[in-house]
Amino acid sequence: MTDEKKSLSVSQVNRAIGAALEDQFSDAFWVVGEVQGYDRDASKASQRRWGQIYFELIEKEAGSDTVKAGIKALVWGDVHNAMKAKLLDVAGDLKFQDGLQVRLLCKIDFYWPRANLQLKVLDVDPHFTLGDMERARRELIESLKRTGLFDRNRETPLSMVPLDIGLITSDGSAAYHDFVEELRSSGYAFRLHFVDARMQGADTENDVPRALVLLAKNPEVEVIVLIRGGGSRSDLIWFDKEKVARAVAVCPIPVVTGIGHEIDLSVADLVAHTSRKTPTAVAQFLIERARAFETVLSDASRSLREAAQERLDRESRALSEAAKTWRESAGHSVSLFQKTLSTSTEFLRASARRHLGLLAERLKVAPARLEGGARGILRSNTERLESFRKECEFKDPRRILARGYSLIYVGGRIAKSVRSVQVGEFIEARLSDGLVTANVLATKKD
């Protein structure tokens, strides 16, 4: 040893880490986590010599999508094939894929030249995955029931004939074509409002809720259809996710699902207004509603025609009976009227003769009455005229002028004040027997 501090090379450090890991994790151990990045890398396995697939195991925060921790993982081609066979044998249609919660038997694989740490997968526990899927599904259903959302969309009224349909599926997929073709062949005037969305993989959790919100804002949409083709149980796990299930449950428009489960219903199916097995079955459900309504209309139209015809027949018979009764009654009434008219004629003749006699007597005395009345009116009017004459004489202005007064006119108008007369103006003075014109030399106000 020298005075210099002892140093380690990079390789020594990496080897020491590897030895420590080998000592600590000498035996294989089980690891629980969620698969991520598998789907993207699995397509490259056929191009690699050993068929290996690289992915990551992650752990999320409880009740959240936030990744708490993650570690790289590797599975060799032969182990991968054995795992797929095991999953198929135990779970039937369960596939290893992204988003799957798994329990894997692993060993630490440390490549010391690059200090590259990863898990080497040796086996899988399919029973754990099935149990975890069922547990998560059951917990989500209980949560939706507890918060009152489980039956919310189912209780939303569905239009008797929903013709404006909001469609959510993958554009160009078999589900899209099956659904659209079934509606088109029905002959009914369905109108589609389509929103493209991923129906498998992690994007499903975001695409489906986004599409539901978008279509719910469209005032024309009467029902929303969520469909995809058939698939394995693991292909359809995204419709057991809380984001998708809650988005369906709280949607203010009825949601009809056709997600392709042949055995079990997804949570999205359970909270939807109506669920059918396939996209074609969903289309047939909507067509049947239209056909049932058409049948109701046809039956109502036929019933209306029959009721109208029956009413017309009844009223026609009633009118015939009424006409007959009216004719008989009219003949009887005419006879009565004729008798009454004859009696009335004689009465009118007698009454007219009496009235004419009274008028003749009144006419005999009318000249004397008119003469007396005329004299009274003339006498009264003469007295009134005499009274008017005396009043006019009394109010004649000439009587006042005769007493020495005069009226002064300036410009044809009577001067009522000295202020209305100017020096130098000509004025006219009206006296009792004539008119005097004068020129104003001066004015003086009292």
C-alpha cells in the first residue's frame, strides 16, 4: 500500500454489485406487478435469435394510475411459449399483454459490463391473474353500487325510436362495418354520429371516456353505442377498468354496449343501459325498437280507421233517424203554424181595424191641438225676442259714447293703455256721431 487512497475500477464496482445481488437473490422469487411495454416489443421477438421479449413490470399508487415503481424484465422465447401454453390451459382465453396484473417467477439478471439490471422471467401464475382480475372487477362493482352509479345509466330514459345514434368503436374495424351494414339493410332512417376510439390497449381508458363526453354534448344524439369485435378475456380487460365503467355510468345519454364477451359481462356492460353480445346484436336491438314502433303506428292507424268508420256508420244511422223524425215533426209543426197563422191573421185584421178607428178619432182633434200649440209657441218666442232687443239696446256702446266718452284706435286696434300710443303716431277717436283722426304730440302717464 502506498499513501494514495485505494481505488476501484468500474468493472470491479460492477462485479461487486453483481456478486452482492447474486448473494442476496440466489434463488428464484415471485414478483407481482402490471405488464407494460410488452405489446410493443412482442412483435420484434421473431426477428431475434432467441425470440426474447423485453418489457417492464410496474407498480401503481393505490387507486391511481401514477407509477410508483418499475423494473425491466426479460423473457426468453422458449419460456414465453411455455407461459402462453400454461395461460391457455388454465384460463382458456387469457393472453399475456399490457395492463395485465401478473405474478411472475423471476431471477435477478445483472449484466455487469453495463450494470444493466433486469428480471429474468421463468414462469407465470395464471391463477393469480384470474383472481386479481375477478377481485378488481368485484371491488369496482361494489364501489359503483355504493356511490349510486351502478344503475344510473340504466335508469336514463331511452327514446322509443332512437334514430340519431352516437357510435364509438375503432374506425374501419369489423365491428364498425357489421353494425353499420345491419342498420343500412334495415331500411330505417338511422343517422350516425361516429367517434373513433381504441378498443384495446391502454389508450382505451382515455379514448372511450373522451368519446362519451363528446357525444353527450351533441343535442341530436339520442343513444350512444359502444361496440367492438370479439376477443379473449385479456383483450377485453379495459372494459373492466374504472375510468371506462364510470364514464358509461355517468353518461347522461343511454349507452348500449356490444363488447363481444361470450361468457361474462364486463363492468361497462353491467352499468350500461342495455347490453348485447355483439355489434350486430346491438344493431338488431335498435332496429327492433324501430320496427316495434312502426307496428304500434300501423295498429294505431288501423284501429283509428276502424273506429272512425264505426263512428261514421253510427252517426249516419243517427242522422237518418233524425231526418225521418225531423220530417214528421216538421209536417206536424207546419200544420200547427198554418192554424196559428190563420188565427193570427184574423186577430191582426180586428186589431188593425180598432187601431185605425183610434187614429181617425185622434186626427179629428189634431188641428185644434196643433193651432193652440202653435199660438203658445209664437207667444213665447215673441216675448223672448223682446227681451233680447231690450238687452241689446242697453248694451249698445253708442249709449256710453253719447255721455262724452270716446274709443281710441291705434293701427286699427283699441288702445287700452298710454304705453300702446307713440308720439307722432296717428290715432282715430270714435265718438257717438263720428270718427276723428289726430296726430299724437305727447303722452303722459297718470
